[in-house]
Amino acid sequence: MKKCMKCNKQSAYYRPYSGEYLCKKHFIESIERKVARTIARHKMLQETDKIGVGISGGKDSTVLLYILQKIEKRFPQSSLIAITIDEGISGYREEGLKLATQLTSELGIEHFITSFRELYGYSLDEIVQIFKKKSKEQHTACFFCGILRRRSLNQVARNLKVDKLALGHNLDDEAQTVLMNIFRSDIIRMGRTNLNLRQVHDLFVPRIKPLREIPEREIAAYAFFRDLPFHSQTCPYAEGVLRNDIQRILNEMEAKRPGTKHSVLRSGDKIQQLLQIKQEIHLCPICHEPATEKICKFCKIMQNLQNHSTKNI
Ligand code: SF4
């Protein structure tokens, strides 16, 4: 391994897309600087913000919480709270929950934990089983998970009076999302993949993604160098989803042409700026939450569950 380009010590990390060799100390500093730069460039935070951080126990949200706490400490009027939503994925989520609890107690951060079951009466496992057995509509677990997670995080953040909801999406996630929207020809979604914090509706808590420019591999290296506890198991429902295929394609491209993921992210941002699709938002007549469709997707799922289940919710 070559010498660190900053201090001439033995390097610990090589960044192919920039050609940098960095020692552990300078690698850690570079990640923290990049996150702070992303926050500043996109004006993600205000000095008085109460920041809610969605944490799952995985490496991304673990690193996000750790770095945000370092940044937030500089602003005495701001505050931080960790939020975990337990989807109810048997044999998987328990470990993440344990590690998330360990992390927040080590960092001394308030931690709010709830679950799909507590909020909506069903775990994700139960929802998947009910739809599999009784409904003609066949969706992936991720479809239900995504809709319920978005809804629950927003509701919880709002109830906790959070100003910004920070999520651990990294560069790989963001580049995959850009390509997924292209693969699905979902132009509306591309136009509203909102970078700016324009609050679309009073009932939506603005979301920020401070890790969006950090590759997944660098987040893993940061967690390793900082010795942070994180859950590395893959969700059992992740098998066979489109995102995984796109991840493989992007990884191959990145290996051949370093910088590909950054370019895809930049393209997505430019497309979003050009399109600036302003969606009509109204209140769903059933749950009174903001929605783009007449009846929101969440209520459609709940109606289907009630029709197919003997349980009362
Ligand atoms: Fe939810 Fe799918 Fe992620 Fe599993 S892989 S946590 S089901 S979105």
C-alpha cells in the first residue's frame, strides 16, 4: 500500500475515483468533511433544528447518527433524537434493534422506538403472508415496507416535533434510485426526487440525506475504522428485487470506470432541477394524511388487509 497523500504515513484506504491514498485518520476526516459539505451545500440544516435520525442498526444509519451528533454538538440550540421503526421481520430486525439501542445508549442520544405492529396492527411478515395467501395483487415485501416506513417515520417525526428527518441513504442507494426510475420510466418520480427542502406540505417533515455523496464502501470503511457497532446481515426480503440487479450493474461500471456512481447521482439531480415537477397534494379522505392519489397507497394496503384478514385494526 502507498503512503497517505496528506501525511506520508502508511495509507489505509484507496479511493479509485479520485486517486487518493489516505491513512485512517485522514480518511475519517475526509468523510466527516464531505458530509458537512453536503449539508452546507444543500442547506439541509438550520442551527436551531431538532433533527430526527432514522436508525435501523445498519452501517449507514449508524454512521449518519455518529457524524450528525459530532456536527450537532457545535450548535447549542439544536437537538438530536434517534427514531427506529421495527418493521417486524422475524430473524432479522431483532439484531439491528439491539445494536441501534446499544449505539444510542453509548452516544447518550434519546431513542424513540416503535413498530408497524404497534402503529398499524400488523408486522411486515404478517402483511406479506396475508397478501400472499388471499390477495390477487402480488407485490414485493419492499413495496409494503417502503410505504409503511415512509408513513410511520413521517408520523413519528411529526409527533416528536422534529424539524428535519435525516435518513442514511448513501451514494449507491441514490444512484440506484436514479436508474430504477429510468428503468421503470417513472419520470414523475425523477422530477420530484427532491433535493431542495421546499416543504411540499405542512404535514410532511422535510427529509435530508447527508450521506448521499458517500459511497457505500466508504461508509463501511468509516464504521470499521471508528469501531462502530452495526448490523451487517441482509434483509431476507431483499433477494431478487430490481434494486439488487441495478446495484450489480453499477458496481461493475464503477469498477471499470471509477466515478460512475457520482455521475449518475449528478445526472439525477440535474434531471430533477430541469423537471421540477410540482405534484398536486391533497389530504386522503380516509387517513387525512397528504397524498398524491385520491386514496393514498397506505390506505389501499390497509383496506386490502382488512378485507383479507379476520383481525381488527
Ligand atoms: Fe424493507 Fe425491502 Fe429493505 Fe427488507 S429489503 S428492509 S423488506 S425495503
